[in-house]
Amino acid sequence: MKAPAIAIEHASPHAGQVVTIRGWLYNLRESGKLLFPIFRDGTGVLQGVVSLKEQPQAFEALKGLTQESSVIVTGKIQTEPRAPGGCEMHIHAVEVVQKVPESSPYPIQLKEHGVDFLLDQRHLWIRTPRQAAILRIRAEAIRAARNFMDAQGYTLTDAPIFTPAACEGTTTLFEVNYIDDQKAYLTQSGQLYVEATAAALGKVYTFGPTFRAEKSKTRRHLTEFWMLEPEAAFAHLADMMDLGEGLVSAIVEGVVKNRARELQTLGRDISKLEKIAAPFPRITYDDAVKVLQGAGNPAKWGDDFGGDEETLISKEFDKPVIIHRYPSAMKAFYMATDPEWPELSLSFDMIAPEGFGEIIGGGERQSDYETLVRRIRESNLPEEAFQWYLDLRRYGSAPHAGFGLGLERTVAWICGTEHIREVIPFPRMLYRVYP
């Protein structure tokens, strides 16, 4: 009877059974007439053992086999507390699918490499256990976020990547040549478009890539990143703060519950993540300035907060902190203002703990037609490109609000990674567009 093929992550329940795994040779240790290979298959790693005396053919197939050669291996799963995953395979048979040539060895050896080298080899670097764990956590974060939004009655709608104008300021646009000498831009956000679908469907969200030609080289910046952007008709600032709390709590809870093994691979302190549950602390922009001044930062009212300021604020809390009602002068043209104090916007940011920066930004939108026209002109934006957006205020305008959650910053915080470049399969940064 043919041995069933299983994923390595499901090996433990098959203790005492003969199974087949299909994957790659991650490492090989030789000890006389015993070989101790370690295999990976994308779901985990599994240690094997084979002796020359008992399985000479399997021994010869593995002896001297090069790193990352693809293999199909059959053997009995045995409990072994000292092995990765708590079990190992006593190997009966080995089929080498493709042997990596000794003349051209796998570039990423089991030693330290420089970051630039690893980024040049990103297509191979993602095979390592740490990078694979991060990408599985990213997938879990996406699943948890989608499940949460769907459960709240939000409908997924898709926004275009090509847009005719800016929504977050013209200085960070990627201009592209469109058909017949037209100019278009890569989207900075799907927000303006989900404002339209919110007027059609009530509660919506978009989830996809966005682009910022921002010349930043910090550990928090990418030029291409993914955002989840909800928008709801007849919603206000407080509604979005509540929704943001629930969304982030659900993402963290999902990762802790379903990807504990991957967090362990990263050495992440799960106890910090287990504290993440709504409600989150909320402070006004005015309060945030006072926190900074109390910490010796020279911030004054009207200043925007950079990475250093966000880190200082986050140190005061063990959960994400919501900062609301920023000065309206520093926010985008579409942000509504506080009717009681027009100098303030009905906006909020969510700052992750442990110095990982802003993970959510949003608020209530300007729903008055005349005010929005004035703000577009004050921002020196091309009014003709926003006629469709102004139509949303011409025909049945209503209060509405939303936000954008940056997936990579959220995942970087959950994983505890030093740099955001590790949490997207192929990072695009200021001077990097390869591979």
C-alpha cells in the first residue's frame, strides 16, 4: 500500500505511521554511518534519520546531497521531543527530484549574510524558516482581517490601481504613461473610490496594493504596500475608532491563536500580544503634544508627528493608542473639521506599541459640496479630475467615514521585525526594485 503524502506541519498526528513528504533538503548532518537530514516543505521543517546498515539505498541517495535539492522522502514518523516539531522521520526511501549542482551551490548558506545580499536573493531568502514564518503570519493577518470585516457587514469592493489624480498629495505620485499619451498615476489609496461604493452599498472595504513615491529610507517605509480601507455611509469619527480597535484586536488574536508556532520561530514575546484587546487608550492631539513635551521632546501644537514622536508616545502604553483630532491644516483636503473647533479635523491615527509607528490613519470625510470644492482649490489640485468625486456630494451626500490600515506595519509589529522589508514577499523601496 502506498504511503500517504502529508504536509510536515501535520507530521505529529502520524506518529508510528509510514508517510511520504515532498519538499527540499534544508540541511544535512553526517555522523559516520548515520545521516541526519532536515527537510522543509513550506509548512515546516522535519528532521530525518537514516542508517547505512538498515537503508543503504536511501543512505546513498542522501549522502552528499546538496542544500535545497528537491526530494520525495518516505519513512516512519517517530516521536522525538528533541527534534523540531517534536518528531522525526526514520527514512525508508528517497527520490531525488532535482539535485542542486555542486558546481553552482545554493547561494544562501547556513551562515550570516549581509542584508543587501539577502535582498538581491529575496526569491530564495523567503525559503528560510524565519522568512517563511513571517509570510505565513502575514497570510493569517489577512485572513483574520477579511473575516472580521465580513462579519461586521462590510462588502469587499475593489478600487483601481490607475487613477487620474492624487488623493494624498501630489509630491508622492508615481506617474505612468497611459494609452494615447494620457497621464495616469499609481494609486496612493483606494479611499476616494470606496467613498463611492459606500454610497452604493452602505458599508464597504477595499484591500490591495498602494504606491507612494516617498523618498524615505526608514525601517517603516515601502514604496509599494498593502492597505485595508473600510468606508461606511452615515458613520462618524467615533464609529471608525471603534471599528479600528476591533479590527486590530481580531488580527492579533487570529495570529496568536493560529500561528503560535511561527511566532515562536521568530522568538516573539507572545505575552505582549495576548494583552491586545479593545478598548484601546484614546488621547487627543493636544494630549499627545503634552506627552511628548513631558518626555523632553520639543513638539509644539501644529507639529506633525514623525517616527521619533510616535515611538515616544507608544512607550506610554502597552496597547495601540488612538490619537484623534489633529489640526486640520496637516490633514488631506477631504477630511472633515470639528464643527465646534474648525481648526481641528475629525481624524485619528492608531500608533502601535513597541515603537512600530502608525498602523491606521483615517476619520470622517468632508460631506459638504462647497467646502470640498474650496479645499480642492486650496490644495492646488486639478478640479476637473475630481468631478466624479464631487458628484458624491451633489447627489445624496451624507456623513461618512473610514480609515486605512497598513498591512505591512501591522504585521511588522506583530512579528517584532526590525524592518518592514521582511514582511512583504518582494519589497519595493527607495533604491530597490529587484528581484
